[in-house]
Amino acid sequence: MSHCSITRRTVLTAAALLLTAGAQAQGIQDRTLRIGTTVPADHPISLGAKKFVEIVAAKSGGKLKVKDYPALQLGPELQQQSALVGGVQDMFVPSTASLAGVVREFTLLDLPFLIRTSAQADALMDGPFGQALLAKLPEKGLVGLAIWENGLRHVTNSRHPIQRLEDLQGLKIRVQQSPVFIDVFKALKANPVPMSFGEVYGALESKALDAQENPLLVARSAKLYEVQKYASTTGHAYGVLVVLVSKKLWDKLSADERNLLQAAALEARDYQRQVSREQARKAMDDLRAAGMQINEVSAAERERMRQATQPVTDRVLQSYDPALVRLLRSELERIAYIS
Ligand code: EAX
């Protein structure tokens, strides 16, 4: 065996040793963690979780193994959330709407017509208001590592195109399990039905429901075009999700393991936001190709929808900590001109 191949092998072994020694020295232990998401594996939220798995494996030298479970495989949203609080599940990436039952302040993010663009969303979520919300989670047994993107929410239905405010009247529409979403669609004179995302396809297929509301990418990924004829760009809310860790697990982790998971969640955030925006540009064409009829709702009709829901926004803002509402208002002013 030649001299240089020995040196190369010695160097490689030394490097490997260093890595494991480094890992052990920094308190990275062998662990297998489970992370759940709500949407199918091809959706940018689940692609983000898959990226998180890869980054954690790379940063921990393979010692921290994360297994991802898309499409609510680990159970409905509220069940997974309580499994984290109970310490029987490690991680979950729910929509802020389903977090409303744990930390009610998250429903402030569900208020209608707050945000128009992804740049505004990033500025608000990554700014002091987003951080203030994440800081409320530990006292409830959860740790929030990052805020990921779902996107601008639009209405799909099987009855007729939504051109005007009045076209929402009487629509039996699935909404997320959030008091704000229920009140908003009541204010729009629709008939809101709160339900786990896992039941939406079946309820639309059986015609128990007429409609649902989600970013078009969710409609594509969950094949809702098979059970919905119309999509209308209401843009009535901006959907985001929180990467959660069970506090019971978090308290057992070393500082290095925590820093590693935190860094990985932020790196995967940037990745999934980018993928989400790239795919969102194609979603409308894909849904049209799949047979859906998509119409743009005019700015004038959106404004009428915003005015119809303003009493809900006013009432909700009055029922929260004034300091937090002041922060939200000043942040909304700060991001208003970001396009
Ligand atoms: O988290 O429940 C919903 O409509 C959410 O947008 C979806 O599950 C993605």
C-alpha cells in the first residue's frame, strides 16, 4: 500500500474520530426523533421537514436521527399537539390556527387581510411580534423553533365561482379549528365548519361540505381538484406554521443538541419558504390543468370582504393584551410598504 494512501486513510480516520469525539464532547447523543406534518409529502411544508431531517443528520454526524411523518400520519392536529405537551411525540409543524387552543395569541395571525405578500409575512414572523408569540409556548409545554410558510389562503368550492362578497353566502365551508376563522366566515355570511385537515377531502367528496379555504398549493397537494370545481383568489388570510418541539424532550437535550435543532429549523425554514414560493407560481396552472376553474377576485370585492370582516378584527384586537396588540399594529405599519 503506497505511502500517500496510508496518509490519506490516517487523515480520514483521524477526521472521523475527531467528528465523533467532537460530537460526544459537545453532548450530541444517539437519539431518534419523530416529526409530524399536516400535508402530503410533496408539499413544501413536508419537504421542509424532509430537509430538516437531512440537516440534523449532517450536523450531528448521524447521531440525531429524525423520522418525518407527513399527512397527519401521527394523528389529527390537536392530538399531535397534546402528544408533544405530554412528551409522547417529539416534534410537529402545525398551522398557527390549530395552536389557538394552546396559546390563544396565535389567533392574531389568523386575522383577515393582515398580510398581502410573502415578504411582509417574513418581516412580521421573523420580527419582534413573531418572536413574542414563540416566547409564549414554553409555559404551555412546547418550544417554537421557527415559523414556516403555508401561503395566502383562497376559497375553493363545488358550487360556483366566488366573484363577489355575496357569492360566499350560505356556502358550507370547512375552516381550521380557530375561533377567528369561524367568526370571519360567519361575518362573510358563509356557514363555517371547523374540522381537522385530515377529514376535508372526504367531507367534500361526500358533499357534506361545499367548500374549504387554503393556499392553492395545499389544494394541489391534497388533490382537492378531484372534489372541488372552483377556486377563487380571496386572499383572505396568510397561513404560517410553527416548528414545535416537546418541552419535555427539550429539557432533556444538551445545549449543543438544542442549538443544532434550532439552527436546522431556521435553515430548513429558508429552504421551504423558497420551495413554497417557487411551487406557488405553478399551482394555478397545475390546478387549471387538473380541471379546476380559477377566477381572480377583484381588489374592490376583496375590499368589501375586508370591510365585512372588520368587526371581527376589531373585537379580537380588543380582547388581547394591549401591549401585544400595540406591537402588532406597529409591526403592521412597519411592513405595510414591503411588497
Ligand atoms: O397546515 O388545516 C389547514 O387548512 C392547514 O392550512 C393545512 O393543514 C396546512
